[in-house]
Amino acid sequence: MKSSATQEHALFPACLACLVLGLALGTASCRKADMRKVDISVPGMTNQACATLVQNSFMTPQGVMQGIKTIQPDLTRRVVTITYDSMKLARKNLEYTIAGAGFDANDVKAQTNPAALPPR
């Protein structure tokens, strides 16, 4: 018959394995969201009408584009600050959305498609 100290030492690796497995399954899950905040330079955003066009470029029939939390235009700096979920959208998606509304966005040039341009 084994002593109680020997039995405890025999159980230790099994208990440790269960603990490690439990932690791995409970905390090592995939990320569900990765919220980021980015400033996008929009040099052509010179007035409130332009800012509204930029903001509206992120609207869908269901509301704000999925993955966008906030859109804050700053006319003084000609920058749009966007808080977004990088698990759903990339920064380039944001820039191309603004370019689709007819405005340069960082290094992405405005689309020249007349349907995308604001009335002048």
C-alpha cells in the first residue's frame, strides 16, 4: 500500500494538467472585438456640409456601418476621428469609404465618380 504522501505526489501532475486545460479553454478564446481610434486626414472637408457628407458615407439602410462606434469630424484640423472595431473593418476600409464620398483620405485619393461627389 502506498503512503498518503506518495498518493498526493501521484495526483499532482493530473491536477496540474486539469488546471492548465481549464485555464486554456476558459481564457484563451478568440478575440471578439478590437476597438481602435484613428485620425484620418480629409483636407477637402472645409465646412459642415462636407463633414455631414463624410459622416453619411458610413451610413447604411440599417444605420451606421457595422464596426463603427463613433465618427467625429474636426473642421479646424480637417481630420475625422473614427473609433472602430478592427476585427470587422480595416483602416483602409475607412479611408476608401471617405474617398467614395469624394474626399481625399490620408493617401487614398477621392473617387471622381460623379455619383459619389457632393453637389457644388
